[in-house]
Amino acid sequence: MPTTLNQPADSDIFARVIAVDDPLPVSLARTVLDWKFPAKDLGRVRRLQAKNNAGTITEAERQLLESYVRVGQFVAVMQAKARLALKSRRGKA
């Protein structure tokens, strides 16, 4: 079944789940800011992107690349929330 344009992306759903008014605890916010892809995964993503750009990516590889993108979006949303939590704490000090 084809998806429709009004269906939320995974990252949109994650953003709503974590968009509660309570800020992250400082220790968790600092930990989240340290999250990053290991070098091995970054290399894999670069190779998949190159194959995608060249039009030689397989369906399985495309799905894997999309998974990396979704995880990256989730991490980015969490890190933005962490930065806001730390900024709001500094403003209250």
C-alpha cells in the first residue's frame, strides 16, 4: 500500500513522544550530546550514499540507508532537546 503525504515520518513521531514539557535531566542531556555514529558506520553511510547517488544501490541497501537516516534524525532531535534543557538550566542559574 503506498504511503500518503499526510502520514508522519518516524522522526516526527519520535519528536512528539519526547516533546513533553519536562526538560531532560542535566546528566542525561550531557550524555545525549555525546551520542555519535562510530567511524565504521559513518564509512558505511558514505558508501551507501555514493551508491545511491550513482544509481547503483540495491533495495536492501536503500532500506539500510533509510534506517541510518531515521536513526540520525532521532539523535538530532534528542540532541536539540538536550541543548534546550542545558540552555534553560543556565538561564535559571
